[in-house]
Amino acid sequence: MKVTYSWLKEFVDIKIPPEKLAEQLSMAGLTVASLEEAGGDWVYDIEVTSNRPDWLSVRGIAREVAAVTGGRPKQAGPTTQRVKGPKMRPAQDFSLQIENEKDCRLYYGALIRQVRVGPSPDWLRKRLEALGLRSVNNVVDITNYCLLEYGQPLHAFDFARVQGASIVVRRAKEKEELSLIDGTTKKLTPHVLVIADRNRALAAAGIMGGKESEVSPVTKDVLLESAVFDPVLVRRGARALGVATDASYRFERSVDIPTARLALEKAVRMLCELCAGTIAAVEQSGNAAVGAPQKISYDIAEAREVLSLDIRENEAVRILDHLGFGVKRAGRDRLVVEVPSFRRDVRAKEDITEELARIHGYDKIPLTYPSIKPFVMESPAVRRLEALVKERLVRMGLKEVITYSLGSREDYKKTSLQIAEDALCVENPLSQDCSLLRATLIPSLLACAAFNLNQGNGDFEIFESSSVFEGGRESVRLGVLLCGARRSSWSKESQEYSLYDLKGILQDVLQFSGAEQAVLEDASFAPFEAGTCSRFVAGEKTLVVFGKVSGPVRRSWGIKSRKDIYLAEVDVEALAGMARFSKRLNPLAQTPSVFRDVSILVGSGVRYAQIENLIRQKTKGYLRCVCLADLYQGKELPQGRAALTISLEYGCDDRTLTDAQINPVHQSILDGLTGELGLTLR
């Protein structure tokens, strides 16, 4: 919307320079895109938001200027005087008809006789040209002038070309044609509203007039139109015709019903004064009533409480009055605000607070801090451990993924998991796929795996660390997923991931976090295949659950690939309770080590973790290192048995151990393996 500084001064007593006015308007929400000097005047190009059609007029912007600057509003010429004139005799009268008032709520028609069509006066022509409009003739220029001043589009017909002296507002007929004033001919459809006479369409309602009825130098009588059309219908019609005009731009955003009459009156006066015309009749069709204005009870103390805005009652009354609101005092700091018809965006007291804030100045709102302390979900140790573990996993070659915290009941069903009774559900979800807050990362990682596998990417190792929600509690979990082959930068050969790869990663995480004493146990968890699920526990806390994803779960997720998927979930919060962040430096051994090997025959019912735990318990602090040196399974061994060779390194930092000291310790290990675990020495 363009407007000149001089035109605004006709409505408001402005005492600040144009540049300062542009700055103040922008601070109040009317962003001035550009300010240019033209012919001794200044032209403002203002960006108008879709919810403020009242800014598409000089008078609407003038109200904002008065409120922002505190300038005294002026009354630029009579605006409430009703246009009265003798109606023509029935034999010469014209008629108005609206076929559907949903399409056109109100239509005014004013007949002005003996109009002299010619060039516009210099002041009118220069004002329009400064705002980017081409001067056509005095009649058309007057309609454009009133459109800019009031934001109400008007149209002038050559009354002599209106057949039957009849105006009908109707839908276009199928395949009806209309030649527009821009020289193009359009084929119409019933989706387009037209202004017609008895025989043909004269104009596309709210969009553009027709060539056959436009005002020309030979025009004597003018029929002036001012109407209120359905915004949606005008928008659809403009899109269908491929035409966009200043009129359609305003009608699409809705025009104000009382303003339709005011703009008509101003245009009639100008036609009588500048074109020597004589008013013959003013006819109306449709309903001009707007209903009782909305009244909002408002307490100014609310603005002070919500925004810490130090605004006085008199200042609030002045701002609202200059913006066109009706204001009545209803007690100390209490107002009854009457919303004008052109402010359809104001519906509640919060909107009044916004009006006061933007005019008084957002920059005047003091900087304050919230009175409540932010809620801390967990101790800093959780986030610190999370960051360290994520970095360690990246160093191992895993890739981090980020998925949504929202899930669906279907995700749980596909993963063979039950939804807890206290699960947090979204009351108004955007979709069923985002209907609840997840309590586990497993469905999210399976969805990621399914996408990759079904897109042809069969080898990947991923992890995610994020919040989960169990009832009213939020905690941090870490999910790890391995699929396909493990790739190496130094070897062309690849090896398929196994459950032992996942176990090794988890043991490294536990050891790194200070939970190396966690015990491995068999477990049963629905998403995992029977016999492959295990967990690491410390006391009564379950730190990790892991296993191989079962076939039914894979199929329910639509995974077509035959590659195995190994998945784990780590309780980071439980792990942080035993984490140690201080680094310990172990000096190099000053005494020699003694190495002994143990060879045993192990059945399927004994885990290596049990063997290692027993060895550590029996060594009395003499053990420096224990590792599995060899594993053999072959036809020479009984069914279900394996031969293990375990290498032990003994040592003491303050002295060199002798055989007399080591032998009893080593023998106690052998006795424990055979007696307590029932193993056979080889």
C-alpha cells in the first residue's frame, strides 16, 4: 500500500519529519518497505498483513499515524453527510437486483446525470501518479482516488450502455464471454460473479469492468457502483480469469460495510464538483446492517501484569480512540472497548493488550526475567555422560540418527510392546502417527532400519540418544542398532555383524562409564528372538537390554531383507548414577608379570562372564589382566561343548611375585572352575 506524506497530513496533524514517521510506523507493525521523495512529496510503500485490510486505505493508515505520533486527527471534508437527490420517475428509473445475497451482501448504485468527462485537475492527477496509478479521465480517476482513500473499490458504468436500465448481480452463465477493459476477452464459468444488465455481463464483480460499458469521452450519465462481494468468490473468480487488480486485492481481504456507503458519497460529491454532474438517484439492494458492535471489558492492569507495560489510563484511552475504537470508562483503570466494524481481527482482551503494546512501543517494555526457576529434568551428570558416550560411539564408527519423540499405538503393536496405562497421549494430535510420547527408542530405531533396508542400504550401524517419557517422568535412553556387514577401511573383506559385536560395544560403554562390574544375565523381551536376549544389571538396576530382533517384529515393520538386526537400549540415567568422570592414570608396572594359562571344557549353560567374574574374585588383587586367548569348537569335542584357553597375567606393584605366592591363588581359581561352575580342565 502506497501513501504520500502530504495526503496523510490532510487527516492528521503531523509534526515529525517523514523519515521519523517511517521509523515509528515500522516499530508499530506497519513495516515501511521504502520511502522515496517524489515531486516535493514523500511516498511510503507499506507492507500490509493479511489480517489488516483496513490498512489498504489512506484513512486506515492515518488512524495509525494519529495513534503513533499523538497528532490531532483532522476531519478531511464531510464524510457522514448523506447523498440525497430526487429519484427519477418510474419510467426512467433503474433497477437493482441481487440473485444471491451470499455472493453479494450489499450493492449501491448512484446515477449522476450530465457528467463532463475530461482530464482530471492537476492535483488529482499528480497524487494518483505519485502512487503509481495512471490517470485515465476525471471519472475513473475519482473512483481510484476514493479506492485509495477508503479502501473501497468503486466502478463507473456508462449508463447509456446499460440495457434496460437494469443491474443484476448474478453468476456467469456457462461459456459466457466478457471483454475486459484491459483488451482481453475471457470465457466465464458459474464460478465467476458478474454485474450484468438484462442481456449480457458488463463486469467481473470485484475484479475488472467490461469494455462495452466503460466510461468514454462521449459518456453523459454515469452509474456509480459500490458493493460488498463475497471474498472467497472474488478470489476464485480472479484466479479463474488470471486477473489481479487493486479492487480484487481488497475484496479478497473483505471490505467494511459502512465504508461502502461513505466511499460512494465521497465519489458522488467529487463527480458533482469536478465533473459538473447532478445526482439523480441512489438505490440500494441487499442488507447494509452490520449488527451491534462487539464490546470488550478491559482492565488496563492486565497490560501491566502481562507485559510489565507502564501505561496510564489516559494514554490507553487516547491510543484506542485514535485507532477508531469506542472507549468508555467503567471505573479506575477499567474500560469498555467497542470494536469498530473495520477491525474484524480484534476479538478478545488479549487483542486490546497487543494494540496498546505496539502503539505505546514494544521497545518500552522492560527487560525482565521469569520468576520461576527452569525445571531441570536430570542431574548434569546425565547430560555429561550422554555427550561422552555419544562421542565414543562415533569413534567406533557408528552414525547418530535423530527421530521424532512422538509415536503411535501402531508402532508399539508392530514392535510387540504393550502401551503403559500411564502413557502420555497427545489430546489433539496432528496425525495418528504422532499420538503419544514414546517410552522407548526401539520403535524409532526399527523404523529407521526398515527405511534403510527397503531402500537398498543393508549395512549400517546407528545409535540415538534422546528423551523418553514414562508416565509423568522424563529420562534419557541410548539406542544402538547393528545390521548387515562390518566394513573396514584397511581390509577389502567384510564380516557380518553378530550379537557379540553388539555385546562388545555395550561392554565398552559400560567399562568407559565406570560400570565394568555389571553382571550379564539372560532375559526375555518381546521384540527380541528367544534365546538371544540378555541384559546387564548392577544390583537391582537394569542398565542395558539387548538382543536379536525377532522375525515377527521384522515382518510387521515390512522389512523384506534377510539381514539380521541387533538392537540394544541403555538406561543412561541409571548408568550415570555409577559413572566416574575423573580420569585415573595408572603408572607403568615397575615389577615383572607372571603369565599362566587355563584350558577348560565349557558347556552351553555357562557364560564366559561367569568364568571371568569367578577368576577376578579368586585372585586377591594379584590379577593384572584376564583375556580369552582361544576358543575351539569341533567334532573332537562332545556335542554342545567348547574348549576355552584363558590367559591370566599376575603381578604386584610393590614387589615381584614368587611361585610360592602365585601357586595358591592360581589353584583356587582352578578349584572354583571345577567345583563351583562344574567345568572340566584340559
